[in-house]
Amino acid sequence: MNTEKAMMKIIKDCYPFIEKLNPAQKAAIKQGYLEDQHNYILAIPTASGKTLLGLMAAIKTILEGGKVIYTVPLISIQNEKIKEFKKLESHGITVGKDPRSSDLAIMVFESFDILTRFSWNTLNEIDLLIVDEFHMIGEYTRGPTIECAITRLMSLNPRIRIIALSATLRNLEEIATWLNAKVIQHDYRPVPLYKEILTLEMLNAREKNEAIVKILQEAIKDENQILVFVSTRRFTETLATFVSQKIHKNIPKETREIFNEVADKILEIPKKSGSPPTFTCLKLANCIKEGVAFHHAGLFTRQREIIEDEFRKGNLYMITATPSLMYGVNLPSQTVIIRDYIRWTRQGPKWIPVFDYEQMSGRAGRPQYDNVGYSYLIAKNPEEAYQLEEYYIHGEIEPTNSKLIENKDAVYHQIIGQVAAGLSDNPEDLIEFFKQTFYGHQLTKNPNMSIFDDNLEYEINSSIEFLIKNEIIKPTPAGLRATPFGLLIASSNYSVETSIKLRHLATEMDEIDTYKLIYEICKTPDMPIISFKTRKGKDSVREKLQEHGIFVMDVGNIEATAASLIEWINERSEYEIENLFNVYAASTRRAAYEASQLIKFFKEICEVTGVYGHSQKLDILMARLYYGVKADIIPLVVGVKRLGRIRARRLVKTFGYDLENVSEDELRRIDGIGPRMAAAIKEYTKRYTKSTF
Ligand SMILES: Nc1ncnc2c1ncn2[C@@H]1O[C@H](COP(=O)(O)OP(=O)(O)OP(=O)(O)O)[C@@H](O)[C@H]1O
């Protein structure tokens, strides 16, 4: 059987619900993208089956003895694709994150970028690269990463075929020329989309939130759901609360039972981690009892998954979300409302790009359920309705431009990467590399941008100067080389600004002051913050910092994060932290984890900078942040997997530090310790004498 037939057989087996290919998929196959070895950009609307097209090419390549990398912008998409593609393993295709041990490796952009800099042997084994959400090449943070990784790939290994899966782009031909790719563009959507502008008058509403309630009441009658995009986390919560109060009365009994079950699942999460629910959890559960959920990055990951799964099952009426939901999470809804189309930028309030509007609207219409999808904007009056209609319905999406030169840190990282990898060792080589990027292509090929040509040289030369001045790269008789500090930065994803701040700290700090170091870490741009919910709580943050000799004038989210982490390593729960400082404490664990990784990076910087003597204190601080514990129970939480800080503290409070003579029966009397955990603790005590504490 030829590989195309064998591939189709595998697809049929893994996707039994797909009876026939849709028009976009047929057009792609008809154009021969499976046969020839050319690069391709497949530009098809959201949720219209691009993944399947990528997968078909991947399977065919693997059946022909090749290896494939499938690269995605976000870890959440990576996890989703690995879960979806795992079923291929029943056909002997290994799927995983590591290209060395997988026929089909799913990697995030950053990991793929590092692969192109340091792992050429692995790269040489690859035959096909699939770039999912390729339109993000125009995005400020991740765009330069994938743009430069592809540039390196095309120069290091032009044999590797590239298939880019993209939303529809305005300047597709320009990008295709850079990528040396053929274009398959199709406007097929599995569910036709009606994009409309409604006015408050039409809905007989005084303001937008009231209009949203009316649209929802209609949707409930038709057993449909609504997804509402707003611009901030707080707006998702205030809108969800407002709507849930308005529809409280007209929820049938059996529906309310379903909502209550979903609310219980949400409250189960903090319970499992042994801490009472945070205010945000309680607020979320109360909204869900009325069928309305809010969704934003400040929630626990597990909470977001529950909301997404239950919405897909039809067990929620409505989700209010920030645009982060737009990327990657496959969560369509029959109706999408984009309530906030104004974003606050440094230049003041601006209408969101048409491209973003298209991405959010594209979520309307569920392939398996709806025969039509609706996307609404709500205008205050007919004049605004006319403007919105002109701009969004009849307007064109913006061209996708490279953000490489705008993102200074990306330029630094790429220069360091090129020099560290030995790919460029002089300014001319580096300028040539940047000319090969999409930015360079736009500069040279676009007549009205050629005036910026010397701008590129200026940018690269000034960046090289900056990196030499900061001893990240250095000139040698053999050309530019990365210093040990530069090599450290090149293999990390941390920004150059963070690296320089931490090196300055390493050389300035005589003694390690745990709390001051936490505050310094929180001030670095790579540290995710724990944000205030409202302006309240500032005094308690200021007092907490003062307790540890940190005196600040302005108290912002950075200070709130430092105070929260100080509480965290003193074994406070997210609930206590949230109430003490009035912050979104659900992100405490993630912030604590990232802080522990930054301390690890700081320790490495100390070593390459020749600052010794802090290792043990830094190891202790890393563990305290990672586990959320005081120093005395670090050996216990590290030594007994999954014991956790709550149960470890209970053990020590009950039996003291010496557990050697405590029997398994006595251990099992501790709340939360069953036979397996008791055995694991005994196993651990055999390995450790009491002197460890
Ligand atoms: N021919 C088809 N018939 C029915 N369902 C399909 C078909 N092709 C793909 N699907 C399903 O439609 C859903 C959306 O497909 P897919 O995720 O590939 O779209 P996409 O264009 O990659 O979306 P996104 O832009 O969000 O990445 C998936 O559940 C997929 O399995």
C-alpha cells in the first residue's frame, strides 16, 4: 500500500468521527502538498481543520522513514496536541516532546529555537517541520523566536521541509516569498459566521452588560451558549457576577443541579491541596451555580480545564474571558460577543486590531453542533455602529509584520545565540543573519522600507556594543565569542535585562538576605506577578516588607508578589495570602515555582561570575519556594514524594523530627496519611538518620 493510502487509513482510524475531508482540506490535497517536497503555508480560518492537514503530511513523512517536529506557541497547545496525537502510537508512531526519541515531536517555539542553536545533529535527522499558529510570527514576544528559529533552520538545513499552518494573513505572498513556500489559501469555515454590530437601542438596553444579559436570555431559550471577550481579568469577574445575578431566577431546577455539580468540582481543587478556597474560587463557584464562569490566567490551571470541559459539554451557559483564551484553546461557542474593543496602550486608548477581532470572532460556531455562528459587537449608538461596521466588518486585517527589531531583547538573544553556537563571529555575519530573517526580507524587498536598511546595521552594531560592554560576548583574535555569562544566557529563556540585574546583584550582595533576594527576583521582567484584585491591601503588603527590612514608597504588584512569596515560604496557604493582601493568590504556586527557577539561575550566575559561598543558602531558598516550606522540613518534603507541606508539618508537629521509631500505624493516624504514604515515610526514615534535621 502506498504511504498516502496507509496515512489515510491511520487518519480514519484515529479520527473516526471525520466522515469526509472538508473543502479546504480537499483543495490542499488537490494542490499536491502531500506529494511534493515544497514548503507550504496553509492559510485557512480558525477551527477549519488545519491541524489535520499538518498531521497528514507528518504521518506520510514518518511512514516514509522520516522524522517530524510539530512546533506550537504555547505549552497549553503542546499538551493539547500531544494528547490528540498520542493515539498514533497504536500505529507504531512515537509521539512526544523530545525529537531524539519521537517520530513526531511536539515542541514549543522556544524549545525549537534552542534546538536550532545547539542541537544540529538532532536537527539533521528532521525531515519536516510543521509550524502551528504560524500567524503568531507577527506577535511581539513569540514572533521573533519562531522567525529566527526558521531563519537558522533554512540556512543550516535547507533540506528540511516546512509546512506552516496559519490563519488567513493580509500579506501572505510576502511571507511566502521569505519562506520560499507555496500558498494554499481557503476561506472555508465548517460553520458559516455572521458578524454583526448590535446597538443598545436594538436590544432595548441602557448599557452593554444589560445588553449581554438579553442576548444570553435569548440564547438560553434556544439552548445555546455564549462566549464573551473582555479586556481585563477583573472585567471577566465583574461581568460574570453581574450576569449571574440577573439570570438567577430563571434557571430550571435540573439545570441548577448540573451547575452545582460543576461548582463543586471547582471547589474540590483547593480542598485537594489542603487549603480553604480563595475568594476568587468562591466567587467563581457562585457564578457557576448560575451557569456563568469567568476564565483568565489568574485561575488554577485545573479550574480553567474544568470550565473549558464543562462548557464543551454544554454544562455552562456562558464564559467571560480575556483574549488569552483566543490562542490555542479549542473552545468554540455558538455566539461570541466582543464587549471590549478598546485596549489601553502607551499611546492611550486604541481599537483592537482587526486581526484580533477576526481571531475572537472565529471562535463562533461549533463544528459538530451549530449550523451557524454569530459574532457580535455592541455599539452605544448608530454612529458608533457605523464606525465599527466600517472598521471591523468591512475593514481589512492588518499586515503581519516582523516585530524582531522592536523587541530589543529578542535581538540580543539572537545575537548571543548565533555567537554562542559559533554560527556568527563578526558583525558582518550577524547583519547577514538578520537580513535573512522575515524582518530583513521585509526591509529589503519592501521598497518603502529600504530607507531603514542602514537602520538594521545600526541596530545590530549597537546591540553588539551593548553585549560587549556587559561582558556577554567578547571580541577575540578569532572573532566574537560568548563569555561564560553569555553562554548561560543563551541556554536560558531569561531576558538579558534579568540576567544583567541578577549579575549586578551577585556582585553587590555580600550576605544572602532571603527576603531581600525574593524582592529583587520579583523586580526582574521574567518574574510572573501576583496582582492586586483592587487597590485595597497595599498597607498589609508594605508592613510585611518592612518586617523584613524592605522599605518601599510605592506598593504595586511587584511588592504584592514579594510579600505573597514571603508568606508562601512561611507556609501560608493561597487562601490566607489572598485574604491578607487582597491578591489573585491562585497564581502563587506558579510564581513560587518561577521564583525558585530564577534563584537557580541566580546561583548559576554567581558561579560564572566567581561569587562563591552562597550555594547552600540558595539551595535552601530554592526548595522553600518550590515546596512552600520553612527550612526545617525541607528534607522531609524532598525525601518523600507527594507528601507536601501540609502533611509534613503535621508529622513534625505530632512526632517531632525523629520519625525513625514511629510505627506505620501511628503515622496513619495523621490526617491525610494512608498506608502507602506511611510506608513511603518509613522507607524515607530508613535512608535518613535523625542527624539530617
Ligand atoms: N474534515 C473534517 N470533518 C469534521 N471535523 C473535522 C474535520 N477536520 C478537522 N475536524 C475537527 O474540527 C476541529 C477543529 O479542527 P482543527 O483543530 O484542526 O482546526 P484548526 O484550523 O487547527 O483550528 P485552530 O485554528 O484553532 O488551530 C477538530 O476537532 C478536528 O478534529
